[in-house]
Amino acid sequence: MTDTPGPVKGERSRGFFDRFTEPFTEKAREKIELVEDHVRQAVQAEINAVTSSVRARAVEVRPSAIAFGVAALVTFFGLALFVTAAVLGLSHAVDPWLAALIIGVALVLVGAGAAAWGRRHLPTGPAISIVRVHEPTHPAEEQVHPWEN
């Protein structure tokens, strides 16, 4: 008796329709991989374009940003000199420590008034409330295990 070779253990026998669909599945797999590559390249091209655009814009804006920083620093020192001049000018009428105290209190009052004005002019919107989320208990924790004492 001769044994007819059957499917080897671990291999799947090819069915009737597998013979017809196998070339189509290979073509479909190749097309899907091709589309994946095109999408990946398109996304990478967009990322590269945005990156180069942001870098170019940063190079354009850098001198202005440095100028604004210098302007803010010089303005701060100018205001500090105005405050010093006010203290020195007032110190001719009163003691220097009292002149510094009066100017300091005046500056704090001006700052508090600006903060109050800013708070009053905040846009009204829905209030943000903090909601505490309770962690859910697992259903098994609520039940008593049948073998538990």
C-alpha cells in the first residue's frame, strides 16, 4: 500500500478558494504597504515643512524679541530711577527713611488699585469649579468571597 502524502502536521491544507484568492491577497498586501509608505512620506513631509517654517519665523522674529527684552529691562531701570528720584526729592522735606516709606506705600496702593481694576474688568464666564472624582470600587471588592471567614 502506498500512502498518499497528506498535509504535514502544523501546515494548513490549501482549500479550493485559497488557490484563487492567494494572488489577490499578495497584490492587496503590496498595495496596502505602498499606501502606508505614501501616507508616511506625506506626513513626514508636512512635519518637515512646519518645522522649517517655524525655524524661519523664529529667525525673523529673534531681533524683535531681543529688542523688546532690552526695552523692558531699560524701562524697568528707568522706573526704578524715577522712584529713587521721588524718594530723594521727598527726603528734602522729611527724613529719608520716611520719604522711602511714603513712596513705597504709594507704589503699593497704586499696584493694589491696578489689580482691583483688572479684577473688576475680567470677563464674566462660567465659573471653574473643582470636581472631585471618586474612584470607582471594583465590583469584586463589594462582594464577599464565599471562602472568606
